[in-house]
Amino acid sequence: FAALLTPCVFPMIPMNVSFFTKQSKTKQQGIKNAIIYALFLITLYVGLGLGVTLIFGAGALHTLSTNVWFNLAFFVLLLIFGISFLGAFEIVLPSSFVNKMDAKSDKGGYVGIFFMAFTLALVSFSCTGPIIGTLLVQAATGGNMSGPFWGMFGFSLALSLPFGLFAAFPGWLNSLPKSGGWLNTVKVSLGFLELALAFKFLSNADLVVQAHLLER
């Protein structure tokens, strides 16, 4: 839910909901399209979670949790994510690829809705990428094969809920706070959480080698 309150996602909610309500001939069709959009979002993220599990396998995931080098690698990765959230730089995908996917969303029908969902996932990557990365790392190192699946399902469900709800009740859009500097405050706050999680993995590595650098 915190990911919804970031500068890359929050402004997209009224924009996408307005698209569904204005482009649909009836209110029911608008709600149906928004729900399909939400389901496509869930499918995309859950597919990513399943992919991580299939690539590494449950045994390998458990091994990662006790390997000093992997814990150090995850520490550096989450450190980069945290610094990104604090505003030092943005992690973005190639603009040519994003524009290509965005163009395909104009096709209409279910194909167009799918590419709309895909475009949101790509455009919001600079805000959601660090959260997804952290979630997958945390779930993967737990050694539980279903961890990445449920993690991504929970994330995508929270991300897609507003699109379906606001399409069903467009009047609620008026009660949404306006985009502004507060969105960046949320993003920076998430940056500090990322840094805290980074040190959790550094602590794991410290425990393995018994260096006693991080006693707390």
C-alpha cells in the first residue's frame, strides 16, 4: 500500500480510472475493464515471483540465506535501492522499451488493457522496483518456495485494488488528496526502511563469519 503513495504511482490512479470511465460505453463496462486491468497487474507481478522461485529453486533459496557473499551482495543491492529512494538517482528502464509498450496499449480490447497494465509496471519501476527487489530478496532468502509467489501476490493486490474500486465508485476520486511534495516524503521514508533492511543482511553476513561488527 505504501507503494501507492509514491510519485510514480499515485498520479496514475485518477488518470487510468478516468480512461476506463470515459472510454467505456456503460458504467458496468468501465468497472469490468478496470477489474481486468487489476487482474493483469496481479498476473504480471505474480509471474515475476514465480519466475524467481523457478530460477533458483527452493533448495538454493535456503542456501542463499546462510551464504555470507550473497548476504553481502543483497546488502549492497538494498543500499543502492535505499540511496535511490533518498533521491541520489533514479532506477529507470530504457525509455524506448517503455514507449513501445505504451503505444501497444492504444490497441483497445483486452490486449490494450494488458499493455496498459504492463506500461504502469514499467513507468512506476523507479518507485516500485526497490520495493519489489527488497520483497523478492527477503522472500527468496527465507528458503520458502512459496515466499516470492505470496509476496508478489500481496504487493500486486494492494497496487491494483484502487483501480478497480475507483472505477466502480468514481466519486471517491474527489476525496483523494492532491499530488504534491508529501509524495516525495513517503518515498524518502521508504528509503530509510530500505537502508534498515540492508543492514539486516549485513548483520546476517556478520553472524555467519562471527566478526561481531554488528552486535545490535
